[in-house]
Amino acid sequence: MEMRRVLSGGTGRSQDVLVRLAERTRLSRIYQNVLIPGILQTPECARAILEWSITRHGLTDDIDTGVAKRTERQQILYHGDRQFHILLAEQALLTTISSDSVMIGQLDRLLVAIRLPRVTVGIIPVTAEIPQQTTNFAMFDDRMTTVETITAELTITRPREISTYGRTFDMLAELSVTGDAAALILAAVERRRAVGQ
């Protein structure tokens, strides 16, 4: 579906759809190769990303509602028996959204998230050998996968395709580090602090 249609009801409405989807999902698997995923974003980072989306797609400005809904979705990390397996390419730690100070806050938030009992965060080092090009995607149990492109959001429901995404996720998970994830995040924080001095 074209992104203008996905977001036609505003960022708040599209974020509300994600809240409801996350509430119905027992295992969420998310791979992001450039950005920290929305479910882990600070309000400042979410605001910058959603503002960019509003401008890029020429949408009605409902930024406060969009940020509030994105933040509300994060509550599911703390309640219930849902599990989250989130993979980030190391590039996601290095990408600047808004400013270094916003990103330091974002990386601090990520350090908290990796300690949550229902959340597994793996970081794929920049030196990892990845045998194929990958795009960001999110899997909701084994019933649906979404892929966000620049102009459209793909919703994949065919079991064979979902299975391919599952195998790709598993391959990426094998390349990721979890125990050393904090060290990679802290190194990214220190690089940003050094730039600000």
C-alpha cells in the first residue's frame, strides 16, 4: 500500500494500528538496518522521524498525536507474556536522527531496553559477512510480515514468503551479538560524546 494511503489518516492513526497489532502478537521479530525501531524510540527521536514523514508525504501535521501513540505502543514491552526479538545492524547505532544529543538519549534508552526480560536485542556488527542485501522488516508471529519502503508498506501474509523472512531473520540473528550489545552501544555513545566536546 502506498505510504500516502498508509498515513492518510495521520501519523496518530497509523501508530494506533501498530499498537493494536502489537497487542495481538505473542512474538514480534524486528530487523532494522538503519534506524532504531519505533517500539524503542525516545519521544525526541520519534518526533524527528515522524516530522520527516509528514513533510515527505505532504500529510496533515498531527505530530503530537503520532508521538504519543508511538510512545504508548512501548508499554507492551513491560506487560503480558509477549516476546520481542529485535535485530539492529550496527549502522542503526551510528545513524544520526536530529542531533548527537538526541541520539545519546536514544542510545541510553536502548541500553535500558536490552535489560528488559521480554526483549532480546541483537546487534549485527558492521564487520559481519551478510550474504545478501536486506531491507528492514517486522514479523508478527508467523501470520504477517511488514516491509517499509520509501514509497510503500508491503504486508506479506503468504506462509511461504513469511517462512523466507523467518529464515532470513534466523540467519541475521546468528550474525548478531547479544552479550556484547551493550559494549557496542556504549562505544557509539562515547563516539557521540567525543564529537560534542
